[in-house]
Amino acid sequence: MKFNFKKIAVSKERFSAGVDIGTSFVKAVKLKFDKETVELCNFILEPIGIDPRETIKTISQSFAVDTVTMGIGGLATVIRYVVFPRMSQEELNKAVKFEAQKHIPFPISETNIDTYILHPELPDNKMLVLLAAAKKDFIIQRLKTVEEAAVKVKIIDLDSLALVNAFNFNYSFSEISENKVVALLNIGAAVSNLNILENGVPCLSRDIHIAGNNITHKIMDVLSLDLKSAEAAKLNPESIKEAKVVAAVETLLGNLAGELRTSFDFYESQSASFIKKIFLSGGGSYYAGLRDILANLLGMEVAVWDPFKKISFAEGLEEDKVKAVSGQLAVAVGLALR
């Protein structure tokens, strides 16, 4: 696992591919870096199916790449923000072996750990460190899936940190938030991921187990619909009866807003800043009316962000088609930006 929260400078043309293996879809993008520009060459968004290796083979063939950056996330991963005595990265690498067990809910012997110094100079000779961990057996399983499709993994990154990188690449904090604090909410199929950023630097990350599938299944149960019809109603509630769809998920979204408010209250109790804006991404964020509902429940602005805001499109790619699914590609973009 590796982290990078800086803008990208490129001296010569090169290519990079990011692969995000989600619960419902495999998402991948191929980027070309040429001096100061980044271009989307190709993308793939395919249902995961029983065996994702076939889709990954397609990625390798379509992208003409043999190495990728792969994302991981979910219950087998964890991110913590820990205050350490001020020390060098080399000293931190040694110290974390003994300190990590206090902060990670997995046995250290079964875990891969990485660190990143976020704030090297806090008061009282302290520093703030991002501590990330993933279970080894989960990493091995994911590597096997990809490498059996004849693709090599050059970097493994956490999904939530890839999302932060994609956002930071595309947006300037001086333009989007008066106090330079925002929340990123990526609503996937099974999990919603929350990151709070201060001037581009993550300071709180957590998974919330209320996501797109919960909305779909709630609509299925209340309106007695099959999966396909429930998905259609989620994206376009007028296609059935909007009031019934809204009522079906009202409690669910109230619970999601409650989880967000708990996280915001915790952050604000530790900081002098307040969260005034949420940026949405992920397939689950396409639920019609979600922005307005969350904005009303939380009393703050909620917007959708564009992971291709500063990325151009190769000739032959239809921009409208890319933009229609851009929210689902945000993690893959962050991975490819590595």
C-alpha cells in the first residue's frame, strides 16, 4: 500500500491503469500522462459476475497493459489517524511494528501495515500519522484473482485513499470551500465510505454499512418489485410512484444521515473547523433525490463531484457516456493517477 496526496507532475508520456473490483462491478480506467496533461484513453465498467478474472482479462487486452494499480477496501482494511512523538519516517517504520496493535483490530502477524506522515509538526513535539492496514489473506486473494488473469499488480492502494487522490487532483480547496474542509461520501453497492479532508489532507475515514444495495432491497420489499424494476425505480422514481419510493427509503437515508452526523460531530469536537459541504460519488449516489434529502437532513450543501474535471478525453471516447458513469469510476481514476 502506498499513499500520495500531492499534485502530479509528469515529464514524459506514459500510461497507467487503475482497477477497482467492487461488490457489483469491476471498474477500470486507462490514463495517459503527457507533460502537464492527463487524458482518459479508455474505461471499462462491467458487472462482476461469478468470476471477475474474465473481465480483468478484457481490461488487459483492451488497455494493452500488463501492470495495474489495484484498490482494496471493506472489512479487511482499516485506516487510523494516530498522534506519534515526532520522528523520521525510518524511525516511524520501526516504531509502528510495536504501536500498531493498539490501533488495528487484526493480529499484526496477519496484517500488512503502511504509514504516511500527514502533519510532521504538531505542538508538544508530536506528529499526525495515517496508519493503514489490510489483512494479508485478503490481499493474497485479490492478487491471485488479478494475476490469474495474466495481469501484474504494481501498487495496491486503499479505495478511500485513491478517492482522496482523485478529488485532490481535480479540485482546488480555495475554490470549493470557504474553510477548506469538505466531506467525501462514496456510496458503493455494499459500503459507503466517508472521508473528511482539511485542505486536501484526510483527517477522518470510516466505512458506513448503508449503501446502494440497501436502497434497492428496501424498494423491492416495500413495493414487491424484482431487482431490475427496483433499480429502475431507484434511478427514476417517477417511473412507478415517487411518493412510495421516497417513503420506502426515508428511514434508511435517515439512518445514513445519522451516521454522517455522528462522524461530523466527532470531527468537529476535535477541530476548530466545521463541515459545510459534502461531495458525492459512487453508483449508490445515483438514487434520484438523494442530494436534496441528505441536504435537508444534515442542513448543508451536498454536491456531486467530477473525477474527470481536469482530465481530457481521447479521440473516439464519447464524453456524455463517460460522464454518465463518472461517479462509479472515481476510485479507479484515483488508482490510475498513481
